[in-house]
Amino acid sequence: MKTKHFKFFAFTAIVLILGVSAHAEDLRKIVFLSGNWKFSIGDDSRWANPLYDDSDWDQITVPGQWENQGYNDYNGYAWYRKSFRVRDIPVNTTIYLMLGRIDDVDVVYLNGKEIGSGGKFPPNYETDYNRIRKYTIPADYLKEDNENVIAVKVYDSYLEGTNEIKMSYKEFEILHYLYKNAGKTIHRDDLISSVWSIDYDITTRTVDNFILKLRQKIEADSINPKIILTVHGIGYKMIVG
């Protein structure tokens, strides 16, 4: 039997801000980096170099999803680059780069030097989509009154395959929630509270019926599932990869 496949588009929302603070709880923006960024799909280590010529790259709006900006079906590696200047860097303070959430994996460079990363790139892939990135910038990495270049390498995962699978919106919501929590045991009550409104009278039996329908659509053998596993007495766990 031919295996059915499915994939999700990334919901990449990169919010890039430079913050400076004498205390962790008292952040203050010093450079706001939203707007147009240079963008390229693919992966090349040279793209971390601040001297790299990215003049022929596309422009993309950040924050925003690349799926909505001309890369609708793309999953995999991509890079973002942005040049900026900063004046009058305060002394005796900690400087942060605030990135919001990135789906799924990232490594960030400032002027060619790595300042932080989230998740793990293939072949030992591990998503870190739900963590808000906050990277400390060493004082000697930032150039005052000069051009600085941020380069962000992103990996957005997918499950390979070209078979289209039709499903209801609620089925998609359940599948998406399980996918975003892949590897974790999800209680049936958590699925109910996350996917359905409190205005609906939903029972755990309803959840089980939706899971059954999803298995019939995405599993090679819905009787012996390999993707959505049952955790008896608790709920479900999605296995990705």
C-alpha cells in the first residue's frame, strides 16, 4: 500500500528588535528592524558573511510568512539578511536581539559571528518553534555608527510527499496542534480546550472519532498507526520523522 504523506507550511513570524537594558525586566528598543529584509531560499555558509553581496536577493517583509510572499509551497532552508546602524550604544548595559518565534530552527549571525540558535538542523532535526528568541549580543560584536549585518538561517520542516489530502478545517486544526507538539503526549482535554471553544459541548469520544478519521487519511495502515499514536488512558502523541 502506498504511504500517504502530509506537510504543513511554516508559520514563520520573525519579529526583530534590538533591545538594551540594565535589568532583564526593563528592556528598551534602540533599533526597530521590522520592514524589508533580503531573503533567499537554500543554504550557503557564505551568506553569514557581512560582506556577501545579496543585491540580487528578493525582498520580504518581516514580520511575515514567506508562504504569503511568493514561496507558498516552500519548506526547507532559507536565509534572511538585514543591514542597520546604531548610534550611541549605552555603556554598562546588556544588548539583546529579540526575534520572537521562529518555525522551526534558526541560527543567527551578527557581522559574521554567531550569537544564538534554536532547535537542531537535520539530520538530528529538533523543532524549537514555540520559544521566543532572545539572544545576547556581545558588546564587541556591534559596530557603533557603522553598518551592521544580521543574517538569520532558518529551517522549516515538512513531511515529504505530493499526495493532496482533503480534510475539514477542524481536522486540520487537530493535526496542526499535534504536529506542533510532535513527540509530546497530548491529553484529550488539552485537545478539546485548544481546538474547540468552551461554547461547544465536546466529549473525549468526539476527539477519538476525529483522530480515527485523521488516521484513515494520513496513515498507511490506520489500524496500526505509526504517526498518531494512542497513549492509553491519556491521549495521543504524534511521531514525526
